[in-house]
Amino acid sequence: MAGTNRVFAAQLAGLPVFGPDGESIGKVRDVVAGLRLDQQPPRILGMVVELATRRRVFVPMLRVTSIEPNAVTLATGSVNMRHFHQRPNEVLVCGQLLDAHASLTSSSETRLTVVDAAMEPTRTRDWVLAKLAVRERSTRLALGRRRAAMQVLPWNEVAGLGLTDLTGQPQGAGQLLMLFDTMRAVDVAATVRDLPIKRRHEVADAMDDERLADVIEELPEDDQKELLSYLPEERAADILEAMSPDDAADLLAELAPAEQSRLLELMEPEESAPVRRLLAYSADTAGGLMTPEPVVLTPDATIAEALAHIRNADLPAALASMVFVCRPPTETPTGRFVGVVHFQRLLREPPAELVASAVDTDLTALRPEAPLAEVTRYFAAYNLTCGPVVDAEDHLLGAVTVDDVLDHLLPDDWRETGLHDVADSADLQETDRA
């Protein structure tokens, strides 16, 4: 890293990490620094790297051989597979330091907000947080006042960034949310899960409802409940409305009956109705697994209309694999279920043709009371990513997707431990953080 003199932490987040032979290791998610009680720059202990399995591990800085604008390279392709856990004397630079409030050492009245942090190498091959990019905060908003210019100051010219301040004072979350804008909801959820509770709450307060709903859907069950209980009840109801009905139902099913009823009452009736229907089914049945919002069209819709529906970028890939054809009404529970049209068939048909001409009427539908084992065999037998759920009168109730099935087949803690329970490697020792 001879040519690297300064690296800003926010620009480092998200960079791919490679081994010495170019093998992909994962992505940088944060930088770990050891805070000091004096005003000396903190030492950079290492990086939090997210592997392909979504497990987050610690990589010591001594293992980093180069930091380029588009990648980080390690000295070895072997990493310690132990899940990263933050220690009491450590700070996550992106997760905790950005947006922190501080002041000038020379003037405690000049209040600052940390925008970024610059890492620089020392002669001993260590890295330290040598400088901070800060912006002055104002207590009043003057008409026409421009936003304060950003300054890059040496660490010892900024006061108030001890461990107590980072864990005890409100930070805001503007810079962290800017990082999240470039990340998928599942990656944001993994980052939020690793944050201290106080910081997690600050991020939740700053996120808009739609984004927070997407993130909560990707969190483990205990973290979902903790975050929902923190939010004011009115906002919690808004978040539930923004979630997919099946995810909202799964979350509500884990709450105490009184809390569940209160939140359902606060939701808009048209939003709570499908959630209430899903709550009537056991969680390990087709009815409990299904989503009530598949793509439903009438037989006289055209192939072009069907393709336009499945092109919707907000539609999950599994639901986009199939169009359900029903007699009116098309809102679930629908009129009589006719059949399905697979998206590959849609691609082969003339756009002006009616979907009725491409319907697969031979595909067996699931009953809402079908147990998880039967649903699993159904997906394996028909090689599907999505399947219809109909009642005894052939009304379409919803659709089960393969990701919902996998969610219930995998261990409860799969979001926290990744896909593999890998033993710790002896290659990288925890003493690297001493």
C-alpha cells in the first residue's frame, strides 16, 4: 500500500474484497477503530467484511495489502469465519462515527457534525483515523443561508468524540443513509443489525416508511419485534402497511394478542384486510405462507398487458414468473380461478393475443390448509418458483413463492449466521484486535 496516503471510510464501504490470486472474498461494510481516552488519532484495527453468505467477519488491517479506488486486496484468501462482534472499546466508523456531533478543540461553542473520516498509514504499517471531514452546525436556519462548507481537520482539533459521546449523544443518520442508498435492503438490514441499539433507533427514525419497511422485512424475527416496539404505534402501523401483507402477517403473529389487535386497528381497513385473512391460517400452511398480491388478469387481457405487469421493477422475481388468470373480480379472493400463464410462454406469444390462449389449466393448485411438507413437494415436483392457492370453490386466495418456503425450511437464525456454520479458521487470530 505504498502509494495509498489517505482513504475516506465512507468511500471504502461497499468496495469488493479480493484475495492475493484475485479470488472474491466479499465486500467492505465498515471500518473498526479502537477509541482512545486522549486526543491521539485512534488506530484502525481492521475492516468488517461481508462474505457471499452474508456472514460478517473481521479482517485485521495487517492482512490488507492494497486499497484501490475500486477494490481492496488481502494478503491471504483465508479469513477467520467467526461472526464479527463489536467490542466495548471499538467504534464502527461508518455505523457510529459518521453524523456524530462534536466541537472544535479550540472553541467548544463551534459545533460540528462528522461527515467522513480519513484513514492514513503510519511508518509502522499501522493505520490511524488521522483526519475528520466535518461541517459546522447552526442552531438557527437563516433565510437564504448557504449550507456550511465542509472542512477536513486533524483528529486532535476535534473534541467530544470519546466512546461516551458516541454511545450517549444523539447523532442523526444523514451520512449513513447516504451509504444505504447504494445498498440492497437485505444488506442494509445486515448493517443495521450490527449497530448498537441506540444507533439503530436513530437510523430507523431517519428512514422513510417504505425503506424502513423493506429493511424490517429482511431482519431476523427478534430484531423485527424490537424495532417495531421502539416505534410509536401510529408509525408502526404505517410500516406494517408498507410491508408485504405476508411479511406483515408473519410479524404480527409473533406479537402479543393485545398489541396485534391495536396495530391492526390503526392500519387502514383496505391494508389490514388481507393481513387479517392471512392471520387466520397457520404459519406452516400454504395459506400462512402465501402472498395475497400476485399478478391477476382476466382471460380477455392481452399478452402485452401481462408482460407490462411482470416488468414492474417492484414485483419480486418469483411473483413475476407467473400470471394468474381468473374471472372477475381480480382482487384476492378472486372470482373463479382459470389457470396460470408462465412468463416464458408470454415471451413466445404475439403481444396482441389474449392470455386466455396461453393459459396452463393442468397445473394443480394448492389448498390453503396444505402443510409445509406438501407445499415443498409441490414445488419440487413441478419445478416452480410460484404456485396458486385456491379455496374449495376455486377462488384464487393468493400465491406461495419459493423464497417463502425456504424461509420456513431454513433454521430460525439463518439471517444471522449465514448459509453455512463454518468452523473458525486459525489463519486470522482475534489477537490482531488487541
